Amino acid sequence: MPGDAVTGLLSQGNERVASRFTRPEPHRAFWIALWTVAAAAEFGALAPVLFRHVAFEPVDVVFRLVGGSFAACGLIAWHRRPDNHSGRLMTATGFAFFVSPLLGQLDTPLTRTAALWLPDLWILFFVPLVLTLLTGGRLRTGADRALVGTILVALLVLAPLWLMFSPEEDNLLRIVGEGRLAGVVDTVQRAVFVAVPVATAVVLATRWRTASAPGRRALLPGVAGAVCLLLFALLLVVHLVTGERSQLLLWIAACSIATVPLAFLVGLLRSRLARGGLADLFRGLRTMRPDELQPALARALGDPGLLVAYPLPDHRGHVDGDGVPVTLPAPGGDRSVAVVERDGEQVASLVYDRSLDDDPELVEAIGGAAAIALENAQLHAEAQARLVELRASRERIITAADAERRRIERNLHDGAQQRLVTLALQLSLIGRQIRHDPSDAEQLVTSAAEELARSLEELRELARGIHPAALDQGLEYALDALVLRSAVPTTLIVEPGGRLPEHVEFAAYFVASEALANVAKHAHASAATVRVVRTGPDAVVEITDDGVGGADPTLGSGLRGLTDRVEALGGRLRLSGSADGGTVVTAVLPQRRRARTH
């Protein structure tokens, strides 16, 4: 598909990526004015060597071109990415390079004083530009602020202090021409301008070591900038030690710093370059299997750790392509989330490296191109999630059945079986007593009868847990008995309409029983209601309480077991909040068994 077709596809309103980024657009006159000022400043900086035949060295011309390089690349980046402050910092760095040459040409004491004061003004903007590539030009850490603050101290305190003692002519700030004091202050200032680049390189190296692959890619222009700062520091050290300027280092530094703006511009606009590859991505999406989609998007974004999370219906969370539940990261962490929508419906969430927040256009473009494929993959993920849920449900049902058998065995062994053994011993004793003293056997018979009654009651209670005998009289009769035994005052509402199928009544009874047990244990409720109605082919059991709410079907074995029991019949179990703050448990049970769809 040609690139313009992809662009047209991405512009369709029914396929978009929800974005948190805004892009203010200044007026065109604003950009014209800035470009005019930048061109005039570059021309003014070069005019002395071009038209006045002033003696100069070739390396000085290169340094005078640096300002234009930064200003031009900065204005392009600023216009293309107004949400990113790095373009503004590049522009400010470029204009700062012009300040000293332009002021030095104006033959007045004031401008010459300013030219002596501000030759290193560019560092004030270049250092934060290098440090904030991952934060869109914004100072976020204490180390960043400390380094910029140190530069401000050097420019606002040390530089004026040097001028106060400098013997330079046309120096309006000179108080006394004391060369030794001026030399001391100059040495301190040079030491600061050596320490700051070194510290900046250390900070950047630390971030590089801990950064992800996308983060390192975003930091590459900063690495180039840090190298230039180190070259600048080396020049200062050489000059401080030898008193001379190294022409080789000057040429290396000049050529390096002149090309750095291009590296920054490419880094800031990499989404524009990557967008050209979307046609190939889109062509591949047509024949791509769902399990191939996430790796393809990861390659397109340059983020090997990309996760595609698909939303489940009824806001039941997210799953990956294999149907395994995943949790989306909280805001402010190392991973960010972009929501992909189609026709106004969320089809996926892209969980990507936070460094890509600085490149929202790339995320939006790739998410938009893949929206249709992601929608198809969402259906596959939902089916996989049902399979995963079904396997887990079957495992839980088997585990619950085994546990129930063990419980019955334990209850029989510890309860009824022991009582029956005791009863057998009592009957044997009665037989011997009757032969020797029939008059004393009556008390033993009474005790044996009581033991037999207790054994029968235990067996009935055990049988009620397996299959309530009251259900033989119908669901309403069994629920009425259940409500009477409930620890919380409960109202029963059953819509008339005859008996339900046996398996439906059995499931409905246990839903109500478990729900009322949870109300008594956890809800702190004063009242509850059990309601049974028919809605078309389904029977609906609804248990409402006025308690504290907050029930979670994923916690505890009771509600999870109910969910498994209901879904095994092809039904659905939902938990929601009631109008008075309590909990509503709703079980929708098909009156005819139907297979679960996958």
C-alpha cells in the first residue's frame, strides 16, 4: 500500500489512538518572525569575516555557523513537535551562540561589556537539552536542576565578579583592574565549566546504563551532545594548563557541535521517518496471525518489551494474546499505556516504554495502522481467555469435588461413623444387661435411642450439603427453608410459573445459599432479599443486601466456586453495587443446557 494510502487510513475518524498529548499551533507570523531573526543573526555573525575582511581563522567560521545550525534545527523541531520543549532549547542554544559575536561588533562600552560577560551563554541551554531528552525538555530530577543551577551561578555571579577585576577596556563593570584577582575568578569559572560537562556526561552514562532499548535510542543524540561538552571541557583544561588553544581540538569540537543539532533533530522527528515504514507494516498485517501481531508492533515501535493488552467484555480486565490476564501499569511508572479504538470502541491497549511518550506521533500512527488487525486479534484473545478460564474452572471444579469428598469422608468418620460404633457397643452392652438384669437395661436403651437420633440428624445434615431434601418439594419450598435459617433477615420473592429443571433449581439453591452465607459473614447487612424470576429462556436469581459492599468474585473460594458452577451450565454470574451501597449477586441460568462458546 502506498504511503499516502496509509496516511489516509490513519486519518479516518473510526480508527484512532487515544492520546494525552496536545499540540498548540502558534500563528504563522510567529514562525516567520523567528526565522527572520535567526537568518539575520547568522548573517550578522558572518558579516565581519565575509565583508569587512577581518582577520580570522577558518575554525572561527565553523563556530559562527553553529548558532545557525542549532537555530534552524531547533525551529524545525519546535514547529513539528510543539509539545516537546527540546525544540525550544535548541533554538535558544542557537540564539545564545549569536549573542557574543553580535554584541562584540557594536562598538559601544555596553555591548562590549555584555559580549565579555556572555560568551558561554549557550551552555545554559545546551546542558538541559542534553539532560532532558527523555522528558521532552523538562527538568525532572534534582541532578538536572543542580547542574543548570551551577551554570546560572557561573553566569550571574562568577562572570560579573571577573568583570569587576578584569583589566579589559570598555568594561563598564570594572571596579579595579586587578589582574591576579581576575585570574583567580577566571580559574574558578573555568573549573565550573569543566565540572558541569563531566557531571552531565556521568548523569547521562548512568541513565544509559539503566535505560531500555527505546530509552537508549532516544538518548543517542544526548550522547553526541555529552561528547561535545567533554571536548569543550578538554579545551578549557588544555588552555588552562598550556595557555594556548589546541587547533586540532578546536576543529574536532567545532565540527562535532555543528553536526549535533542534526542528530537532535533526527531524534526528535524519528516518528516522521518511521512513519514511512508503515506501508510495509500495513501490508504485513493483512496476512499476519494474531500471535505475530505483538512482535510486529514491537519491531515497528522499536520496543522489544511492548505488550498488547486486550479488554474483556463487561469490564472484566485485560488479557494478552494468549488469553492470560494482565494488569495495566499505573501512571508514572516505567511503562505507559496508549488506548487503541475503532468505531469508538476500545480494541486494545499498547503498553510501551515510557521513553516513547516523547514520540506520540509514532505511537499514534502505528496504533492507527494496526487498529483493524488489533480488533481481529481482540476476538482471538477473548476466545483464548475463555479457554484459559474454562481450563481453570475445570481444575477448580475437580479440586472442589475432591475437597468435598474428603470433607464428607472426614465428617462420616469423625461424626456419624463414631456415633454408630458407639451405638453398636451400647446395643451389645444392652444385650448382656438384659440377660443378667433386665430392669437396668431401660436406661441403656434410652441412651442408645438418643445416640441413634443424633446420628440420624448428622446424616441428614450431611445429606443436605450433598443434595438438599427440601428441593424435592420445589425451589421455592427449599429457598423458604433457607431464608428461615438465614442469620440476616431475608425476604423471598419467587415469580410463579411452575417448577424449573432440576439442574437449574439445584444451581439456584446453591447460589442463594452461598450468597446468604457471605452476607452473614462479611456484609454487615441488616436485611437481604432473594428474588427468582424468569426472563425468556433464562432463570435469574438475584440476592441483594444493604451491607458494606466490595465483594470480589476473584477472592475467596465461595464466589469463585459459584462462578464455576453457573458457567458450567452456560450461565453468567455478576456482582454489582446496590442502590443503598450493598452488593447485588445476579446469576443468569439457562433453563436448557447449552454449550459454552469459545
